Amino acid sequence: MINRTVKGVEEALEGVKSDMTLMVGGFGLSGIPENSIAQLVKSGVKNLTCISNNAGVDDFGLGLLLQGKQIKKMISSYVGENDEFERQMLSGELEVDLIPQGTLAERCRAAQSGIPAFFTPAGYGTEVAEGKEMRNFKGKPHILEHAFNADFAFVKAWKGDEAGNLIFKGTARNFNPVMCGAATITVAEVEELVPAGELDPNEIHIPGIFVKRIFQGEKYEKRIEQRTVRKRE
Amino acid sequence: MINRTVKGVEEALEGVKSDMTLMVGGFGLSGIPENSIAQLVKSGVKNLTCISNNAGVDDFGLGLLLQGKQIKKMISSYVGENDEFERQMLSGELEVDLIPQGTLAERCRAAQSGIPAFFTPAGYGTEVAEGKEMRNFKGKPHILEHAFNADFAFVKAWKGDEAGNLIFKGTARNFNPVMCGAATITVAEVEELVPAGELDPNEIHIPGIFVKRIFQGEKYEKRIEQRTVRKRE
Amino acid sequence: MLDKIGIAKRIAQEVKNGYYVNLGIGIPTLVANYVPDGMEVEFQSENGVLGMGAFPFEGEEDADVINAGKQTITTLPGASFFDSATSFGMIRGQHVDLTILGAMEVAENGDIANWKIPGKMVKGMGGAMDLVASAENIIVAMMHTNRAGASKLLRKCSLPLTGVNCINKVVTNLAVLEVTDTGFKLLERAPGVSIEEIKNATEGNLIIDGEIPEMNI
Amino acid sequence: MLDKIGIAKRIAQEVKNGYYVNLGIGIPTLVANYVPDGMEVEFQSENGVLGMGAFPFEGEEDADVINAGKQTITTLPGASFFDSATSFGMIRGQHVDLTILGAMEVAENGDIANWKIPGKMVKGMGGAMDLVASAENIIVAMMHTNRAGASKLLRKCSLPLTGVNCINKVVTNLAVLEVTDTGFKLLERAPGVSIEEIKNATEGNLIIDGEIPEMNI
């Protein structure tokens, strides 16, 4: 077994520098690497390019990095719940590259698995396709999209073991698995870190080979964006 | 819940005709859809094109279809354990398209997920690349490969539920998950079929949406090709 | 004239037995409530769940189980969770049978715009561009006109496009319309709504062929 | 001169702490037996397992747990199973640190041939083409000459290629050689083997620079 554990969030973030490109897992606030984000804020690194489906809310998730003006550019599919984001974007302080969600996921997966480019129909005929190579397959137009290049990927899983194997929970899985191994260094934080051998090899979502550093997060707030419930009858 | 169960192997194979292209899961004899193959033999369909990593052995797996001369063309990565295969190939009775194993897997996955084509470095500079589009990414040559087109995919899982959800076991997983949904109709046979709700949604390897028909196989021989053991000390 | 719930109820009639359905944020989410009991249908949410159920009971919300609108949800027997690449594999690979989404504008050739108002609002396309580029059966749920009273069914979209030539049907507060080669073909009127009202609210080419029945809700 | 076990033992010395290693069929498979205890290493097999262990005890074989050579195996703590697309994602994505495989021919520019003898034998490339096209650290394990006594280290491969310009090192029954820009650089001699013998058995350009030590096995 190759031990991928690091002592804590400080060691996990060793080598993160200003001007780097970071992938950050999560969908909305679900499944975000809370502890790594907190440490990024603390570290004060600046001029970051962040690849993440969303940009958090004003006071949580990547919103915390936006508040500190640590982000130069966001690459996302949906950024609709964040006033500070909108302000920085409309004022031109923040560069934003909006891309279709499926393309975002597939460009991560391509980086993970050594596929430099692929064709997808998403975005054909829209401004997303501008300047991109187009080709018909079975009479249907597609555009060529490329694998991402990132320095670090920060992901969050439910359980993990010393070998870096990960199991996600519910829809907190989302972009986390496809970002593992898609950057030079992948840092996984987990709610529960167990010794190698405790996870069933058949139930592992992401093998440890895709994860460079793993640690157990100190605490998880797991904030809910839209608490929707029904009454008991 | 959408019920994907069919009564048995006869109903599962309804619509399979001569001249069709079939995907068949498994690696060697591990994880092959034994019951579907037996029924294909029984049905007598001919002129099949089979996409499968291997071609079975003389008297098991796809070897049974080769014996009956039901296969016109094999698309595989490795066919080394089958005398009848070699005979038919060298005599010209059988067309063979050998392609790299990773490309085979990715072409299935591309078909499953609506990616018509992708670039891969595998096979560059070899006869596999002949006639294919080439392009450099980061200075490294790649070739363009296309998604497969198949009529039926036959896969085998360990457990499945009425909704078509599948869980595989060990390395019997192999090509089975990537073939699900990669053909017009996917037929899954399982060792154990359970009611919807019995499988943990978090542990499902392939969601039922990728599986059109599911049934519990009558029996499984699960033959071992290379029984290798060590002595107890 | 229909309210949002009326639109959702009418669209629910388009859902057929055996359909996997992706529901967008807003009115489309409501559709799930009006699918007849006993119909075999599964709802997919692109953030990674198939087999969505109702909202959770109070106190049973789970931050790890949400839909694409970031609402807490539950799952039904037969549900599954998966990652975003697999989720869009389902969508791009045309395994989802029906897509229902909102729009700011729909053009008579089936173009749709729903993600950006230049200089004003840029929320992003989320999964909408993948959905409209891939799905073969797409219904738009929206109001017939915007808050200023201007038609949202146009000859040509004025906003940045989400997809081209992709919408099959539009259900609004006033009508059900099919997108055909020659324009919006009026299929049904909302209860109490006249053809004249629909004409006045539709900028794009409106095709009225024979008797136009009232919706049956 | 080394036997197959000797070659495997020598290659085991190339395995470093923290390496994920893919072992091909034949001699490479034997390498796992000679990696020092306590070294952190994981073996990947392209049919879908990481963290392979020893062969099972008699009676504990499982048809559902095999390696790429179709041999029954066991797994170690920390192991994982995955599908073929994920497995080649690991390989193509360069997450595997070391690849060890057999060959019929290796050329002085790093080309390799190991999957086909036209008109005679066609087993297929299996995963070898993906491995050699993707991996950055590839060692070939093979006999220096074929059964007819002809060199397998050539100026140019005569058989259909598996990959071009990709092999870094070759370990044979006679020698350890590095593939450099100018040819095969002799690094070590097998015990009792003279430089002359290696010269005679090597058709490709052989670079002999200074004293060539005997292997330490």
C-alpha cells in the first residue's frame, strides 16, 4: 500500500502559490472542500484561476476567496447565487469563463484520463462555440473541447483510506470524482479517514492512484442553500 | 421506478438478428454474459460483428459462437487463447479488427456518453493509426478515434435490481460498465436480481437508465482460465 | 390563463410511461408533482441523481442530497447517485427521454435563449447547453410574455443563444405550441384564452390550422 | 547469464518507493515477487485492479478476481476494483509510474514490437499499445536473443510496431541497457557474461562507455 495521508490541511496545501490554476469540487455548497478553502483564504495566495462548477455564495465556499479578491478568473457553468461575484464580474475585476456544465465535467475527466480533446454537441451555434473547431458527426454539428490544465485539485469525499481511496455520499459526489487526478496534485479531504483495508475494494468510487494527498477535515459545516421540506401529514 | 426486468433470456434477446453488431462484456472468461451467449448460440443468428475484448476459448464464451461460425467479424484487443479463432482468421473466414484495449474501452464509453470522437496517443506510429487523423497535443502525437455503433450490448453483473441498476464484483467488472448504454439496446444478466430499493443508491456502479433489459441468469459456470494458487505453508 | 402550477400540470400530461425526465429549475421542477400516481417515471437531476422523490420531511434534510436547484430532496427506491461526467453522459448519450426547461426567449425555428442578458445578468448556462444540444424531446415551460408585456415567442432570439433549432414544444400560460419547420403551430389554448390573445402575444410566426381546442387540465 | 527469475529480480531493483506499477504478462509478472518487503508499491492490472497481492491459497480462487494474464489473484489492504475505461484512464493519464512488459523486438531508437508476426501469429496488442504510448517510464523484460539465436535488440524493428520511441530501459538475460538518443547504452552485464558476448548478441548500436559493472542481484 502506498500511504497518501498528510498530517493536516497545512501540509495538504504545501506548494500552492499565487497565479496557479485550481480545480475545486462541489455543486453549489454541496460536497465542497471546506477545510482546503478555509486554508486557501488563510494562506493569502492571489491571482488564482479556479475551475469549479459554481462560485459559492457571498460568505461561504469560493465566495470567501472572492471576498478576499484572491481569484483572478473563474471557469464555471453557473454563478447565479453570489452578489460579490456579480459585482466583480460586471466591474471587470474578475474574468469569467462560462462553459456548459457537461463540457466542464468532461474536460476534467479528459484531464484525468489522458484524453487531450474530444467532440461534444454542447454549445454549438452559441458564443461558447466561437473560435472553436466544428465538425459534423452523423449529420449533427459538434465542437472540439480540450482537457483542462490545473496545478491543484481540491476535492471532498465522505470516507477515505490511507491509500487515498475515496467514497462519496449522495449528490455531494458531483464534480469531485472527475477532478481527482485531473491536476498535477490532487488533495482530498474526507469526513472520515480509515486505515487501508477497511473500505470494500468493490465500493471505492475513486482509486487512490488519482489522489496525491489525503487528510481528515477538522470540521464540516455542510451548509444547505435551499432548505426545502414538506410537512408531515 | 421504471421496471427494466424481462422474464428471461429469450425475452432479453428479442430483436437480435443476423448481421447485427453486438457488444459483449467480460475480460477473458471473467464477467462474460454466459446466459446471453448460450442463447445467441441457440438462436442461430449469423454474420455477427462482435465487439469484445477477447474471443473466449475454444469451448466457452464467444468461442461457442465461433464454433458455430456465427461471427463474421471480431473487434477485440487480444485473441490469444483460441485455436478455432486462429484457424478461421488465418483462413480468411473471420474478419478481425484488433485495437488497443484502452481505445476499445474508451470507444465504448464514448458511445455510452454521446462523445462521437476523441484523441488518444495509443497506436500512434503503428498500423493501428493507418488512415486515421493525427494531431499533436503538447508536442505529442495523438490519433482520432470514434465511438462505436452497436445494436445490442450484452453485459453481466453481480447484483442488479428491477430498475436496471447494476453492481459488479471484482475484476469481473472490466468492460461491462462501459458497454452499458453504448448500444441501442443493453441487456444485463445478473447473478442476483433484487427488488428496487435493496441496493444502496451510493453503491450502484451503473444506473438503470443505461440498461434496457435485465434478468437473472439461470446458472453461472464462471470458468477460470489460469488457475494459479500458492501452497499453504 | 394558466398560472405556474397550471403550466406544470399541462406539461405533466406530456410525460409518458417509462420516461426518464430531466427537470430544469423553476416551473419545470413543479411538473414532478402532477405526474399521475403509478406511472413509471424517473426524474434525473444533472448534479448526479436519478430517481428523485419529494422534498424531505422537516428535520430530515441532508446537505449531501440536493437537486440541480440546490434544494434538499429525497430519493425513491431504485434511485442511484453518480458523478457529473456520468450524469452528462446520460444527457449527451440521449438516455434521458424528456427535458423540460425554462427560457427567456424561444424562436420560431426552435432556437432558445435562457442564460445571459448582456451587461445585466450572467448566471451561466449550467447544464442547459448540454441538455438542449443533446436531447431529442425538449419542452419549454415559460410565460408567454415577459414582465414588460413583450412576447417571448419570437421570429429570432435577441439574447445570446443557449441552443439552436432544438425546442420541440412550448407550454405557456396562454397556449401549447409545437415548433414546426414553418413556425409555432398552435395546438391548444389555455382555459378562457382566445386565439386573438395568443396572436397578440406571439411575435414569431403563428400557425393556426383548423379548430384549436382548449386545454384539458 | 540470467534466467527469467534473474531478470525479474534485477528489474525489481528499478521499483522505487511510492511507485504504482503495471506488470505485463510473463517475466514482468514475476517482478512482484522480488520487491523488498516494506516498500510502498502498488501493482495495477489493466483489467481493473490496483493493489494486487499474491496468488490465492488453494481452494480460495475466485473467478471474479484475476489479473490481465487471466490468473487468479488476491488483493492487499488498500486495493480497489474499477472498470476498463477507468483503468486505461490511469494509464493514459500517466498516473502509473512504471510499466514493465515483454517484447519480441526493441529498436535502438526505443521502438518496440510485441503483438504480431504477420501470417503466423496474431494474438493482439491487448493493453500494450496504450501502455507504451502513455507511460513515461517503461522497462522491457526479455531474452537478449530469440530461439533461433538472432538478436532482439535491433537497429530497426522488423515486426509490426507496438509503439515508437518509447522504451527507456531493457533488461535481458545478458545485460541492462538504457535506450539513448544514439542507441543501446550498456549499463550492466549479467553475472559471468562478457562484453563480447553482449556485443555479439546485439544487432542495434551498442554504446560501451567506460567500465561496465556486473549486476548485483
